[in-house]
Amino acid sequence: MDAQLRRGVLEICVLKALEKQDSYGYQIIKDVSPYVQISESTLYPILKRVCAAGYVTEYSVAHNGRLRRYYRLTEAGAARIGEFLREWEDIMRAYSFIKGEGR
Amino acid sequence: MNKTEYLAALRQRLSYLPPEAVNGPIGFYAECIDERLEDGMTEEEAVAALDSVEDAARSIEADLPLATIVKQRVKEKKERSGGTRPLWIVLAIVGSPIWLSLLITAAALVLTVYVVLWAVIISLYAVVLSLAAAGVAGIVGGFWFLPAGWSSALLCFGGGLVCAGLAILLFFAFTQVARWLLLLGKKLWLGVKALFIRKKESK
């Protein structure tokens, strides 16, 4: 997959992983990795980027004698998922055309 | 390799960077190792599941602002050579007509590319704006020309509709082109930034 496309898709996967409930780094990796390959090295910059863009906020909670950093999806983040899905519909139409479906 | 060794190796690999740039990602890796330990893995297994120190370091470097990387690399070189030697100062001054002009040329080249990209984007939207203005003027003008005769009024009105239609169509097309151009600009910037990131073999 093209690196730029992969980065964009991963960003949305991370937002999606936070849609139902707040989550933390390792849990996000476990939730996303069955669908797209992701590691700590790719997740950390994505989390920084989505936080900077206002799609996600972060907070810490004490857990087993240490701090666990949680991430929460904002309204802007939820809107970004919707925007991505709308954009992707155009791509899916092109995909069907390329595959020769619907003729 | 256990947790302490992995984090120490990562910190050592990034030792040329300011601590505030490194503490965040290292804390993140430490947290991920702790989570794996809670999941029942041993420290060695948890570390083995992470990316290699080199890959982790490169990913952290790639995420830093260019200014931070350049500043730290200059500082690092200075420290390695034990401060700026008089010979280097003399060479820098003597060679300045060459390296300074090359540096200015390179900076001007990068700036020119950016100016051209933005100029193209602005021009495209200027075309859309002109067509939209012509469309509105044509439609309003159509009514204006009604007393002069149906043919002139219809011609003006039709022309206005064509311009308005083109403006709407081109707005979407040009928005996509603008996105591509911005993406191109970003890729160029990342290319320039990559020149300053420490090469794998130079460690």
C-alpha cells in the first residue's frame, strides 16, 4: 500500500478504535492490528498527529502503580471518520469500475 | 533484551536530541512494554514484540520538526570535534563565496518550488472566481438586456449560466488538483527533511 494512503487509513483506524470507548496505546494496537498492520512506532506519531489536529484528547489514569495514558475521541474526530467514509465511497466506485463490476 | 536495556538503547541512539523530544516517545514505549507484561508476556517477549531500536528511533526522528534535528546535529558535530576549531573557522570564511552561494541557491530553489505551487493554486481559484463573477454578471445582465430585445437578453443569460456551471464544476476539479499540489509540497518537504535525519549506516 502507498505510504501516504496507509498513513491516512491508519489514522482513521485509530480514531475508529476510540469511537466506542476511550482507550490506551497497547489496546489500540490490539484492536487495529487484526485489520491493518500497526506497531508502536507507527502508532505514536499518529496519536501525536490526531491530538494536535484536535481529533483526540489525552489524559492519564493511575493503574497498577503507574500512569496509563488514555485517548478520547472528540466531536471533530468523529466527524473526520464520517468525512473519510464519504470520500471512500468515491474511491469504491472507481474500484468497482477498475475491477469491471457493474457492467 | 529486557525492558531497561531496550529503553536505554533507544535513549542512547537518540542521545543527540533534547530530552524533551525523547521523553514522550520513550515513555510511550515503556508503557507498551508494561501493558504486555500485564498481558502475561516476559520482558524479553514484550521487547521482542516491539520494533527494533533502530526502527523506533527512525520513526521518532521522522516525527520531529526539521529545526530541532538540524540544531541538534550541528550541536552534536560541534561537541564531537571539541568545539569549533580555528582551522574550520578560516575554511568557512575562505570558502564562504562557494558554500554560501550554494546554500542560498538551494534555499531559493525550495522557496521557488513552494511559491510556484501556491501560485498555481491561487491562479486556479482565481479562474473559478472569475467564472463565478461572470456567471452572476451574465444572469443579472440577461434581465438588464430584456428591454433591448429577447435575443441579447437570452445570449447574456445563457452565457451567464455556462460560466456559473463551469465555475461549479471547476471548483471541485481544482480543489482536487490543489490537494495533489499540497501533497506534492509536503512530499518535497519530507524529502528535504530526510536529508538531515541521521543515516542508518552513520550510527
